[in-house]
Amino acid sequence: MKLPISPQWDPWDAWNTIQAKHRYELTSIEFTVTNLCNLRCEHCAVGETLLHKEEPFICFQTVFDRLDELETLQTISITGGEPVFHSDTVEKAIKPILQYAKKRGIYIQLNTNLTLPYHRYEGWIQDVDVVHISYNYRDYHDFHRMVYAKMNRTVSEAVAEKTFQLMKDNAKKLAEQDVFVSAETFLSPFTASHILQMHDDIVEMGCKRHEVHPLYPSDFAKGMSLLSLDDYRNAVEQLIENPKAWILFGTLPFFPCSNEKNDQLLWKKLHYQKNVTVRQDPDGRNRLNINLFTGDVTITDFADIPSFGNIFTHKLADIFAAWLQHPMAKKLHCICPAAKCTGPNLLVADSYYPEWNFSERKAHIEVS
Ligand code: SF4
């Protein structure tokens, strides 16, 4: 029996196994099910892997055999590209994965831009535990500028307006049918100044959760400006003053081992504020990504990170164990249990704290 997802129970949080077993454990698998997408967002962290024609899938029996070996599996995420863009992806990959997850009582998240006609989601979306979308816009003008930025053809404002409205209408319809829609905003110099309006819009669409992350400077997003830590802190402070829905801060660029008093205070505040949670980063701590076209396994789908193995030759648990011994993992996998912190996301550490050796740091504060 699956517990409902709530601020008290986030099955993707890497903190769960640290708390229960005092170690990292592979509980989560992310599948890259497509490299196709109808959009080309300026901030896309996998943009350079996007294609116009898909390769065939690898053998699903091998995939499910590998999942069967993983007794600790609790969550699956489905990502792309846009997983719903091509009906073949829905029929050949998403539905079989949903069936598998249902049999084992595993939570499923679908990452989608939600811009396809509503009927494309009907008949199977109810089996998804979290429908995850991106929301970084005030209006269709922002949407137009951002989501077609890397398209190799011009897209009219009229098309952008229609697509933006479709996304919002789809989110509302799903929410009305009690589907858990979670909208993510990245904090950048642009979005930080409008974060309160975006929060209100997300609540208005009926989303149950607002996820807030840094911009990941990978692939298309590599050249984009990052928000300063001071501006990031200010945006978080504003947002948590009056959360109108659950706000989840993921890959947060502040740590309890910081010597900055402001950062220590913010960490505490986030842990005591109602309707606010901090998620410890799953990538490489409790999650691996499997590419369904190659069988390659990586710690995240972001293109710059090399593969650590392949499901045709290795068990998932063995790949995870090998990754934990890797110097990159050792450098970032610090744990301070009393502060409820399991260290930084790789891209966050590289962007904001290139000089810090996290394995030598210790938290200055505690939270209960
Ligand atoms: S777990 Fe790592 S990042 Fe977190 S407080 Fe401890 S040393 Fe700092």
C-alpha cells in the first residue's frame, strides 16, 4: 500500500534511506524514454541530446529483469525529451513501465511539458503518482521567448499563446481529476524577480506542489547567467513567507556547513516552516538513470556526466556500488545527520562552490 505523497512523505528524497539505514541505497531509477521533443527551451539541460528521429528501444525484458534484481526499488521517473511527444513512446515504453510499477507498488513520476492535446494523456495518466512540469513564465510572451529559443525555425506568437494556454488547461484538468501535478521553477536572474507571481499561477493551475531548483548549467543552459547566492537567498526568503501550496526546494545551493550566518539561518527556517521541504538530491545518492536506447547507466540524464555501466553487462546495484567508490562521489557524498544534509548536487557544487571539498566539511547547526 503506497502512502500518499505529502510534505511528510517524499519517496524520492535521498534523506529517507540515510535516516533509516545510515547509508546511500539505490531506491530510484530514472528512464530516458525519448530524445524527441516538440520544444527547444533555452534552459534545457539535455538539449544537446535531442534528436529529430528516434533509434529503436533496447529489449525491455532485460530492463525489467534488472529491475527485478533490485529489491530496494521504490520510485521510477520517466523523462526525455518529451515522453508524450510520440505515441510510440507512450505505447512501447511508458505503459509497460507503468504496468511494471503497479505490480510492484512503485511510485512513478512523469516529466512532461504538458503541451500535447489532452486526449494524449487520457486512459493512463491516472496511474502516474507525480506529473512533473516546468513553469518559468509570467505569460505567453515569456513562454514564446524561452521554449522556442533553440528551435531551428521561427515559431509565431500565436502558436506560443495557444501552446501556453494548452499547458495551463491540461494542468487544471489533471488537477481537477485529482492527479498530483508538481510544477518546477528554476531560479535564475529572470525568474527570481517574478517568483511570487509564478507561485500564484502554479497554485491557480491546481498544482499540489511547487518545486524550486537552481538553473542547471548543462547543455543549452550552459551559457545562461546564474543567480548570485545573495539573490537566491532573497528569492527563497520571499517565497516562504506565505506558501500557498507545498514548496519543495531541491538541489538547494545552501548548506549547514556554510560559515555564513544567513545560510545557517535559512537552512533552519526551511526545516521549520509549514508547507516547505528541502529534498536531498537523488542523483547518485539513491537514483541512477537508464537510457532506453543504449542501456547505458548514468548518475543523471544531464549529458555531461559519463556513463558508469550498462544494464546488458552489469547489475544496477553493482553499478551503484562502483559509483559510490568513484572519486567524484567521494568528494560530494558527505553526510551530516543532525543537520539533515547529505551534501550537494554535482552541478550545484561545480557552479557555486568549486573551491569547497565537501568531504572535509561539517555542519555548524542542527535541525530536529
Ligand atoms: S552534509 Fe556536506 S554539505 Fe551538508 S552540511 Fe555536512 S559537509 Fe556540508
